Amino acid sequence: MNVPKSAETLLKNKSGILVKNMSPGFYCNIGIKTQLNRIGETLNNYNNIIVDVNIDGLPLYRSFRVQVWPILLRLVNITNTAVFTTGIYLGKSKPSSVTQFLAEFTEEVAELRENGFDFNGRCIKFTIRAFVCDAPAKAFLCEILGHTGGHGCPKCTQVGHKINGVLTYSTEAGTLVSNEDFLERKYPDKHAPAFRNNLSPLENIGIDMVKQVPIDVMHLIDLGVMRKFIMRIISNESNYKFRKEAKINISSKLLALRPYITKEFVRKPRSLVDIANWKATEFRMFHLSTMESMFLKTKFLEMYTMNSFFYIVLAVYCFVLKNLAQILI
């Protein structure tokens, strides 16, 4: 019995979207222009379109090794518009080639940046403000070493060294890397071997690889420094001995805060017993909101204020609270 596999075949509807093979999966390009045309009359009052781009891999199932990599755009200067997708990759692992993955996207971006977007006879300027990606996706797209490597900092020349199996960076800042340094491969160890003599797709469309690709706070601070610091303290892997009574005391204080956590926080505090399962938002809330009150009446406060970790928390406060930095200056 010859039965159509989908309603689309039965109704003879054509989507106009082509799905093509892309090792080791499939890729579907929707197009930036197609999505902008769907916004319609919203663009009539604007002469410039400014977008942020996000690309990241997402697992679809827990029991099946399939992931999707969407290319998402957000209109920065146009309000009341949803984030839209311009391309989607589906496969058992990330795309084998970032050049092939971004080929259609970068080609359309280059055309829009040069000629603008034609809407109802008007030419609207198209600009990319930033590529906002987490650290692993950023390393893949920019073809640089990952954040866990010795040359993992894309912003300066600081080189990490392992001490007792832990990758450690000096507290002294290295020389800042400029976009010209990036393009000229002045520091080749920061780049993936295949791209030490070739430009990446983002460089080919004129993206400033230093200023337009921000760092990922989640992996560097929340799941990076903060998580390692707390884990080493409570497991007695540092010079400070964290007693069991202090752990119980702090855990009880965290749990007591749960009824008072507002809806603006994604998750409520959990006990230190569950710290191995804490998410990034929990570590973020801990070092920005609850940590000071937890350690106020413990001996941990002495180590907290004397250690360089205090300066990390202060630096994060300065970045998060824009007015604080101006007040301190």
C-alpha cells in the first residue's frame, strides 16, 4: 500500500526550504532576508537593523545521541520582535566543518552588510553587533583553543600552567590582544591548528574577533572559578580546613532562604551536599547574592577577605552593576 509519509506529501504543499547533507548530519538554511520579510511593517520606522547572533549546540534527547545547532538572531534596536532562526543543523555531533556550517549564513551576511536589506523599495542598513556564544561554541566558531587550554584566553597573552593538576593563571594581566593581532596570527598558539594560516568564516565577513565576540561568564566564572573554588574548599583540598559543622551551618542557612527567593531568580538555593549538581545560575546567585551573609559569622570570612578570590567577586560586581564601577572610579 503506497501511503504518503507526511501530510505535506498528501496535500502537495512545498515549504521551499531545502534540507541538505552536512557531515555528520543535515542542514537547513532558512535565510535572514526571509525572516526579516516576515516582520513586515515593523521595519518601516527603521533605517538600520542591528542584530546579535547566537549559535550553540543543544541535545534533543537524553537517551539518544542527537543534537541541534540553530543560528539565532535577535534584533537589538527593534522592540517587540522575537528571536528568529536563520539556519538549523541536526546531527549526532557538531558539524565537522565550521566553514561549511556557516557558508550560507556568512554569504548572506556579507551581501546584507554591503548592499543593505531592501524592504518596500527602501535600503535598510544591516549591522551585526556581537556573536553571543558560550565558551565551547565560541571556540568552535572562532577556531581558537578552548577555555580549558593553556592558551585559552582570547583577550590577552596570559598563558596558563598546571599546578598539582589544576590549570592556573597568574594574577598579573597579560598584554591585550587586538583584532589586528588576531588577523595576523601574532599569537598562533591561540588558534586551532587548521586555521593558523587561514582566516575563519567570521573573520572573512569583517567581524572584530576581540570586541564583537564577548567572553562567556557562565563557563569562566560561574562554572569555572567559582565552582572550582567552592569545591576545593569544602573538600579540604586547600590550605583552609572546612569543618563539617560549618558545612552543615551554611547549608541550613541556604535552605532557610528558599521561601524568600523572588521569581527573578531561576532556581532556589540548595544544600552544599548537592553542590556537585548545582547549575550555573545557582553559583551565580551564591557569589553575587547569598555568599556574604552565609560566611558573615564563620571563620571562612577571614580567608574570604584575605584571599585574591575577594577581588574576583568585586570585579564581577563592577561588571554586573554598571553604576557601581562609576561610583568607585
